[in-house]
Amino acid sequence: MAHDHDHHYGHHDHSIALQNVNAAFIIGISLNIVFVLIEVTVGLQINSLSLLSDAGHNLADVGSLALSLLAFRLMKLKSTEQYTYGFRKTSILVALFNSVLLLLSIGAIIYEAAHRFFNPEVVAGTKIAIVAAGGVLINGITAFLFLKDKDKDLNIKSAYWHLLSDTLVSLGIVIGGLVIYFTKWYWIDSALSILVAIIILFSTWSLLKDSLKLSIDGVPEGISLTEVKNTAMSIVGVSDFHHIHAWAISTTENALTAHMVLPKDVSISEEMVIKKRLKHELEHLQIHHITIETERSDNPCVEKDC
């Protein structure tokens, strides 16, 4: 019985340019901090509860972006005897936390919108629209920085949806401010806020589901164990491929362990060739850390599946 463990980090789509991602997070954090200060200042001046509540929402997003940036920094730390995979798993935990935080923000928006719907206050619609337009511009630009890599990593996806949701919220406030200015229908602001919150809820649900699944070592999205087995069985010399387990080490790296059955007359050199080809094929399926235990067809455990 032979064992083989691969820590190959090839040059695949999962290898994200961390320098560019770090820059995107830093830009997003900086711009949003500035925007939060502007919203708070103007909101207090004109007594606009919608701007103040949106400032609180954006402040929560600043915190989540900072956590995502921290997760990427932790991913670069080397493994230790106590943490053999390093701190890569923190990227999954941060993605889960961010999705929960976004859901809480949605709840806060709906609560505040409902309160204002039944208790509308006179506010300056034009100033609200102008400040919110700045939010559309800032969050739209920052979200665009994450667009390219949003499907490669859950934290980038989380940041993208956070910023895109902020853009939608700000756009809703812009529309609400203009409608209020022309019609004096102050309840419009609350109605638009509820509608935007519902839209964000649908986009957040998949993020929560994916991050929760990875946090409990579910099979990562895009990986099919059936496809993995069929790939292995297509290689000449492989008699069986079972006890397959796949999980995520981080939001960008996946691992797999399995038992591979070979004919009893296969030599050690032939076995190494088969393993090398199998690992190459599995890397194309976005599996980066591979541990394979080999068995011979005359092994009693093969027949009993033990």
C-alpha cells in the first residue's frame, strides 16, 4: 500500500494576483470611509435619517472589507506544526461572517424603512440625492475593481456584492430624494429602501449558502465527485477509485483524498506515472492538494471496501 501527498500550487485560475486584490480592498475601504463621513455630516445637518442609516450600513461594509483584506493577508502566512494548512480557512469564515453581516444590514434597512414609512419626516430631497449620487459613484467604481475575480473567491464575491448592494441602495436614495423634491411624497424613500433590501436579499442568499457549505467541509461548488471518479477511471491502469473526499482549504484552494486501486502487477514506476497524470487531470478540475492512497487488486480490502 502506498501513499502520496501533493502540495502543488500550479498556475491556475485560482491563483489570484493578491497585490491587485489588496489594492482593490484598500481603495474600497478608503473611499467608503470618506463617504461615511460625508453622509454623517450632511445627514446631521439636514436631519436626514435615511442618510444616517445608510452611513451605518456603509460603515458595516467598511468593517467587512477590512476583515476580507485581513483574510487575504492571513492566507499568505506559512503553515505551522499547529496549523498545518496555515490560516487559509479564515478566508471561508470571513466570507460566512460577511454574508451574515450583509443580511443583518438588510434587516436594519427594512426596519428603518418601515419606521419611516409610517412616520415620514420633512427632509431636503435635493441634498439627499446629491450625497447619494456620490455613493453610487464611489461604490460603483469600487465594485468594478472586484468584478473580474468575483467568481474565483468567496471573499471577493462577498466584497463585490457588498459594494454592488451599496450602489443599489444609494441609487434608490437618489431616486427617492428626487421624487421627494418634486412631489413631497416623503414615504417614497422608505418604499424604495424596502425594494432595494429585497433585491439584495436574493443576491446574498447564495453567498451565505456557499460559505456555510465550505465552512463545514462540504464539496466545493463546481466540483463533482462523479466527474472526479470518471476522470480517474479513464486513466489506463486504474481499476477502481473510491473513498473520495473533497473539501475547501480556503476560498481559492481545494483538497481531495481518495483510494486508488491498481492491478497487482503494476510496477512502482508505472504507479508514479499514473499518479502524476491523475493529479494533472484533477488540477484541471480545480483540485490543488491531492492525497492518494494506492491499493493492489489482490488486497482483501478492495473486495470488502474496507
